[in-house]
Amino acid sequence: MRDAAPGQTKTYLEDYAPPPVTVSHVALRFRLAPDATRVTARLTCERRGPGDMVLDGEALKTLRVALDGAKITPEIDGDRMILRETPDAFTLETEVEIAPEDNTELSGLYMSNGMYCTQCEAEGFRRITWMLDRPDVMATYEVEIESDLPVRLSNGDEVAPGHWRDPWPKPTYLFALVAGELVATSDRFVTSEGRDVALNVWVRPGDEGRTAYAMDALKRSMRWDEHVYGRAYDLSVFNIVAVDDFNMGAMENKGLNIFNSRYVLASPETATDADYANIERIVAHEYFHNWTGNRITCRDWFQLCLKEGLTVFRDQQFMQDMRSEAVQRIGDVMTLRARQFREDAGPLAHPVRPESFVAIDNFYTATVYEKGAEVIGMLRRIVGAEGYAAGCALYFERHDGEACTIEDWLACFEEACGADLGQFKLWYSQAGTPRLRARSEWADGIWRLHLSQSVPPTPGQENKAPMTIPLAFGLLAADGRELLPTRLHVMTGADDVVEIPRPERPVPSLLRGFSAPVILEDDLGDADRLVLLAHDTDPFARWESGRRLSKDRLMRHAAESTAFDAGWLDAVAAMAVSDADPAFRALALALPGEDDLAQSLHETGVVPDPDAIHATREAALAAIAGRLADDLDGLRASVATPGAYAPDAEAAGKRALAATLLRLTTRLDGGDAARAAYATADNMTDRMAAFTCRLEAGDPDAAAEFEAAWKDDRLVMDKWFMAQVAHAAPAEAVAVAERLTGHPAFDAKNPNRFRAVLGGLIAGNPAGFHAANGSGYRFVADWLVRLDRSNPQTAARMSSAFETRARWDADRQALMGEALGTMREGATSRDLREMVERMLG
């Protein structure tokens, strides 16, 4: 409890100690009322060691406390109730009153459009009743819900209307309750163990026609987990509930998953291909938590990656099996680079397993999730598929029903595979993205690959030890023949050399499949990259070669205004007209993003100019469009998807390529094709593609037409809000965002709507956010201060927009510093204050 900013307390991994008194069973009775819900809790407690029992509570009106039936007056110190000298076994009963209607933080028990719902991860249960609100206290639960509302749900199995029992011990963060006017789409699933499970997707009346895909994704997830991991479901019912007001994407509460509505509701008319894919993935992710997170959970919040990184890796595997493995892998890498590499490069860098925190909600990060998943993927590559399966099987067998650590996880693989993972464990404790330098040479019939690695300093970690880096590579001939199929080399030292006899000079294909989350610096020239782009058998390496060619051109243009060479444009055109998978071609034609280019320029010592970067991408799009001018209409026709809409990967890939081609066409015709495409679109994917092109073309009627058609659909309107900001001219972006916050349909209390406008500026329009006059910084800072008073979690997470301050010119750095100062002065929560202090250094 040290080294925190004034008024804040830090929690440290090294200080972990088990509670002296634990709880084995929790009986709850809720008498629901919007402004005065009564919660009676009966805790079955037992002593495990010496010390006081300290319970957590927040925003509770305590009415009664009794120990073994005798009323007591406990010692309450702020958010803690302290019980001293308790018996070895006893029953503690409390009665509290809470006001769900006033709970704008969306943590604990709150209301959303007349529906009661909960969000208890990470520390929301303490806003419901007094409890040991920590993940290593696992208890069985019995819940009674008293209300006139027709649907009353909680964890486990329903034994009577509104009366639920969960036989599986769980921590407080997995508790859930929902009550409201809801309707269900229902189905059944028979597990591999013969259990007949009732499946329900609960939504508001009127939304039931948009639940079929979520249900289908759930059934496929259940079957996949049985087939791939041998994990079967363990209750008689599995419920999903869609909630409009939700801070996260979804929550894996045991038997009662609560979802942000945008990740449940889908129809061809209202949802895009990206929406369908997100629903599929997030439904799978939350279901997979049943074993990796619920049956086996975290000992403490420092082990968050144990459940999240592992479950993200599992949902990535699932999506690769459901869709295109290559396209999914590339998409996962793009997400990692856009979010986690940026995090690693700034003041918010932290290890996959952090060592301290002020507010644990601030560590639901890309490092914990996406980098955590990459660490699991590296482990699987190193021990092999069979070794990974054996290690997982031992983990499930040994630790079922326990709260575990990273050490417990790795020990299972060391035992099952006979591996020494001591150095590999550094991936959990060292922050920063390793830089892997590769220099190849061919002489005397031997190809040599000289490797060196380094991990840059990050806050609190100046000097880093060498990491275990699995490098997958292959070799091609200059004419494209594959000379060496994929081979795995595991690097453990700071320097290394790989030697392979070859009678001819090979072209190395390095980091195949993105085998490690590193920044690769190689010495390949354009000629080698063109060979890889045309012939590499590894889809990721092939895509990466094209990306590197494009990034080099765009970086030079942004820094020196150099022209785009014909060789590069010819290579792009060749990919566009090739017979490669349409989804792959869409990814290959997509240019590196503005933030990606800014970070790369910064790393080379060039101070990036947001306006120049935006202009560069526009110039590149125009140049590519000009090169493909004679082919665009034919290409678009070749990937048309006539007939009824289907969200499958093949059709979605064609639509993705069609959207990319339409964007290029818009650079030539000023939006004529986009207007025609909008008029004939019969699904939201094509409609949004045409709409955003019209916005980029400056079509004055686009926004009004869209709003008139979709003003009554809340999820579609989120797209409308975001698209206008993201696709506005940078000079107008802040003004557009300001205007939209005054729109009658803008509701800052709804996280989806707030993120649509503010996120549309921050992530969707970087040049607008980084306006030279600082208007974007002031706009975002002012809104985050306002939001912090009602929803600290969302405010704190969105404040990471300022983590890139060090990369910009002195004027922008000063303006961002002023905005951070505004947030520091106005912050009322520890969540936002911690984030700001870290970014201010």
C-alpha cells in the first residue's frame, strides 16, 4: 500500500495473502425496487487462519447485521466492514438497501430501460451487499428474487420461479441477476455427456427476430469446445441476456451471460458482416469462459490474463475453424498491432501480468487480452499441438474448482511436456514489444540468418532479459518455388545464428503465421518482398510483404512527399486482379492506418504530422484507384453476391472486397457509384459501405437520408453517429462531433452511443483528433471529465487516447498535456485519476 498518487492506494502482487476467513455458501434474497432494493445475504463462513474478517461494501445503506442469529454492530470503516475475533465457523447475515435506478456506473445492480441487471467484474458485487469481493473466495449460491416482473434470472438452475441454485463454487465477480419484461428465443443442446441443456437468448420485446445467429453461434461453440478441448457444459440451462447499457462487450457469469445488445442482435437489414463476426466470436468467448475462467478462475486480479488471454486464444482458434484461418490470423495480428503495440510503446505499458494497480478496471487491456493470447499461442507452438492438449488436460483435471496463478498453468505444461518454461515466463513479467533484428546472408552454399533481440525500456522496467522467441520461417527461390517448408526456431539468447545449406540464394520468409508478438526488422529489399507477395505459401507472410511495401512508400511520402513508384502500384494492381481469396485481397489492398504510420515514423526518428499522414493515405488511394481505373467496374461485378444475404465467410469476403473497390471508385467519380450502390443495397454491410463512401465524397444528403430510414433503430443509429465523425474531413471532425453531442438521440449515459461519437473521433479520425489547434484534445478531455462523474470505467478506458503524447511535435505535446491536466483536475474517480497520472508520468 505505497507509491500511489495522492489520495490513491496501490495494490501489489507481492502482497497477496489468502483471507483468514472465507465464505463457502451465499444465500441472497432480493426485493427489487428501482430506488430501494432490499438485499438480504446469509454467508456461511469458516476460518482458515488468524486475523480479522474484512468485507467489502460500496454505496450500501446497512440496515442489519447478525452473527449466528444475534444482532451485532460491526465496525465499518468507509468501504470496509471489519469483524474481529469471529468463531471458527459461523453464519453472517446482513440486510442492505441499494438504489439500482441511480447507479449510472453500470457496476453492481443497475437498471437499463426498466430492466434490472448486474455487472460484477471486477469489483461490482460490493455495490450489491457486504462480501469478501475477491476472486479467490469461491462459494455456492442460492438466490431468491422477489418482484412483479415476469422474468427473474440468476446463476445456476431454477428450482422455482425466481429461485435459483448454482451448485458450482464461483467468485463474486461471476454473480448475475436479471429481471424485466423479456422474451426468449429458445433451443436445446445435448452435451457429449448426455446432459439436456435448455438454451435461451433473452431480449426486449420486438428484438426476438434478431437472435437466431447468436443462438447458432452458441450451439457451435458448445460443440467445438467438446471436440477440441474436451469440455462439456455442466448445468441444465444456459441463458444469454441482451442489455442496452453495458460497459463491456459481454460477461461470462456462470450460466447467465449478460451481453451488450450490439453483440447479440443481428439481421441482414441492421447488422454488418463485422457485427455477425463479432457476435460469433464474443458468444464463443463468453461460453469458453465456463471452463477457462469459471470452473477454474484467478487467484487474484493480477492473474487476469490466465482467464482472458487463454480464452481469447481459444476464441481465435474457434474463429479460424469457423471462417478463413488465414484471414482470421491476419485480422488478429492487425488488432494486436493497432491496440497492444501502441500500448507497449507508451506510458501505459505494463506486463501481461501487472505487478500493481490502483483500479483493476484499468487493466482490462489489450496487453492482458490480446498479448496474453499471443503468449498462449507461442506456448502451443513451442510444445506442439499434442503437448498443448496434454498440458490443458492436466490443467483442467488438477485445478477444477480452484482459483489459480500463472505458475499453476505453466507447471502443468512443464510436467506434461517435460519442458523448462522458466525463461518463457518472462513474457508474463516483462512489458514492451521485443524487437527482433534479422540479417540474412548466403555464401559458399550456406544460408545464414543472424538474429538479435532487445526489449525497449518501459515504465518501471529499464533493463530487460532476452525472451524466448519462437520464429517460424521458410525459404523460397527467386522464381517463387518453395525451397524449405515452415520450420520453427526457438531463440533464447540475445543473439543467435541459423545455418541451412542451400545451393542457391534463397528468399527468406520470416515470422510465418506471426509466430511471436515482436517487431521484426529485416534486411529484405523490394525484389525479395515482391517475390514473397506473389508466391509465399504462408498467407500471413505474403500479406505482410505487401504491407511492408505499402508502408515504406507511405512513410516516405508522408516525410518527404516522394511519388508512388509504378512498381508498387503494379504489384497492388496484380493482387487486386489475382485469383486469391476475396477476403485476403481486401486485406492486401487496405493501406496501413494513420496511427500505424505515425508510430512507425516516430520509431524512425521522424516527428509525424497527422495532416500529412492523412493526405498521404488519400494520395495513395487516388493513385491506386487511377492504376485500377479500367478494372474497377469489372472487379466489383466479379464479387457481387446476388441472392439472399448470408453471413458466411465466403460471402462476407466478397462484400469486403467490393467495399474496398467502391472506396477506390469514389476517388474517381466523386461518389456517383456509391449513391447508386446505396440505393440498391439490400443489407446493412453494403449499405454502410456505400454510406461511408458518400460521406467521404462530401454528399450533403447522405446523413439525412440514412437517419430518416433508421432513426428508430438504436444499434443502427450508433453506426450513423460514428460514421459521420470517422469519415468527416479532418478539419471538420471536431465540429461534427460537437454537433452530434447535441443531437436529441445522443445519450452520454449509454456507453455505445458515447463511444460512437468520441471513439469515432479518437480512433476513426486521427487527423481530426490531433487537430493542430488542440480542439480535439479539449473536446475529448471535457467530455471525459463529465462522464467520469457517472461512469468512471468508460471515461478511464477512453482516456488512453492521450497515451501517444510523446510521439508528436512540441506544440501538440503541450496541448495534450493541458488536456491531461484538465482531466487530472476534474477527475472524481480513482479510475480516471490513475490513468491520467500514468500518462503524465
